[in-house]
Amino acid sequence: MGEDAVTAANADWQTSTVLDTPMEICWNFSYAISEEKLSSLYKKAKVGQWIPDEYLDWDTPLDPSKPIVEQTGSLLKWPFFQKMSQSQRELFSAHSTAQTLSQFLHGEQGALMTASTLTHAVEDYEAKLYCATQTMDEARHVEVYKRYIDKLSMVYPMSPMLKDLIDATLKAKGPAKIMVGMNMIIEGLALAAFHNMHRQTTCPLLKKLTQGVLSDEARHVGFGNIYLRKLVQGMHSDDVEDLAEFAFNAVEILFNSQRGGAGRGSAGGFAMVLQNANIDPDDFFKAMAEAREQGIKAELPTGHVHSFKDLMMPALVRAGVVTDRIREKYEAAGIPVWEDKGVLEMMENADEEKDLLDMSSEELLSMSEPPADSQESSPAP
């Protein structure tokens, strides 16, 4: 990768910013365990801690002649990409992968801050203990992605959409909204991306790194299920509606951004990817429109986990934050409310069942469904 490209990707966006948030702090002097599932999750989190210097071989070389991630999906079907030279396709692949990994890095810093905020805010003693372990997890994730990106010698800015979502989550008042924003929506997005990256990468270091991160993230989504459902069950109906509205607004932003493709407004990195790959943005978006006219849809490759369909929406439904009123808003916005929890529940076991990380979405779903002949028939009246 040329020095000019690296310089372009390391612009003056790398600065510190301060965000004012309505921090809530809750003392709990009972130190009583009131939720055994949370206590069990805390124990699993303690056992599941891994040390990057021991777990990963950082001396693993990166082969500059070999793509880090196998390029699959509808993009390769575009006539525009088929006309490219092999070297330009590889250049685009290298930069788009670096941009994706950069979003992992920035998103993990956001998760680090939200997890620490939850440690302050949650009332239950065992929830505080668990959130402290998640904070440690997120710190480790920031470390490993930073070190891996340093080996690539290229980092991209944070997506404005991702930063807006995390900022809105950090500014939210109360742990319920923070958990919806992070443990349900952003972690759901990340869990799918990590799983798909684990299946696609050709780099042994990145594969093992992602496996460790996935094991942690599975616990984080599981915590959202256990604790958020408890909070929602104890809330006034008006507060549940407010929480459901907060979730809908976040999902709508994400859904529209993905439905619209990379978009011309993606100043947080994709425009820079095109620039560094020597692709004219006007040509790219013209090719995108032509591909749509030809019926080439922007779809995930077969077997990949879909963040909305498989994880995010089923998690929100399960937590009780898709009310009848909000369900109508999803329908009006053209956002399907997927409810099948099969893949979600299987992914939540990934910290214990490592083989699940290599499975396709179809395999995960089939494992979650009992065989038809194992279902007992109802007794005759």
C-alpha cells in the first residue's frame, strides 16, 4: 500500500472530543445476588478473560500479496468491477477491509464507554459486577484491533452514522436506553459483522482475534437479553413506549443507511476508500444504479448472518421493546420485524461452543430447531 494512501487515511480527524452525558450513578449496599442468571454470566465472564499477548501470535506476518478477506457477494457481479484489473480489485479490497476494521476499532471504543457507564448506572449488584467484566472485554477489543490495524499501517475515520448512534446512546438517560442502543442494536450489528469476518478472512491472526472477540460479544448480547427484559417488565407502559421509540429511531437510521448502500454522504471512510483505490465516486455510484436496474441486489453472501434479520430485530422483540404502536411505525417505514430467535440464541452460546463460529446462518438456524419427529404430539382429550 502506497505511502500517499496511508497518509490520506490518517488525516487530522484523529483528535480527542468531549461529550456531555447525563451520567447516572447508583450505589448498592446490599451486595445481594438477586438474579442467578446474571451471577452465572459474571462467572462465565471471569473464566472467559483472555490475554492478547498469550492468546495471539503477533509475529504472524501479513502477506501483502494475499487479500485479508475473500471478496464475495453481489459487488463482484457488477459489470463495473468485472472490468477492473485484478490489481485494482485487490487495492479496493485492501482499503475496504481496512475501513471495516477501523469501524470495529472505533465501535469498540464506544462500547468501552457505554459498558463503563452501565457499571455506574445499573442498580443490581450482580449487574454491576458483570458490566465491569464487559468493560474489560471492550478494553481488550480496542487493544487487539488497534494492534492489528497498526500491522496494516492504515486506519480510517469513524463513520458519522456510527458515531451519532453511539453518542445518542451515551447521552440517553437511564440504563435501559443505553442497553437498547449498545447491547441490542450496535452489538447486534457488530456480532453479525464479526461472525461474517471470521468466516471470510484468510489471515490466521485476524481469524483467531475475531474468534476471541466473538466469544466475548456473545455474552454481551446475552446480558442485554437477561437484564433488559427484567428492566422492561418493571417499567410503566409510557416508559416502555418511550424506550421502544428510542429503539425504532436508531434502527431506522441503520436500516436506511444499509438500504441506501455506501452513499455519497459517507464521509467517514467509504469516499476515502474509493479515492485510495483510484475509483471515481461518480463512476461507482453510476455503476451501483446500473446494477440495480439489472436486478443485481445488494445481498449478503449465502451463509452470512444478517444483523437485522437474525440478531437485532429478534433481540428487540424478545426484550419487549417492539410495542403494537411501534410495530406500526416499523411497517410504515418498510422495516420488517423479524422475530425468529434461532440464530440469535445459537450465537449467544458462542463463548462455550467455538464450532458455532464457523457455521453458516442456515446451519445455526437448523441447530436451533428440534427435528419434527422429536416433537411430542398433544395428548388426546
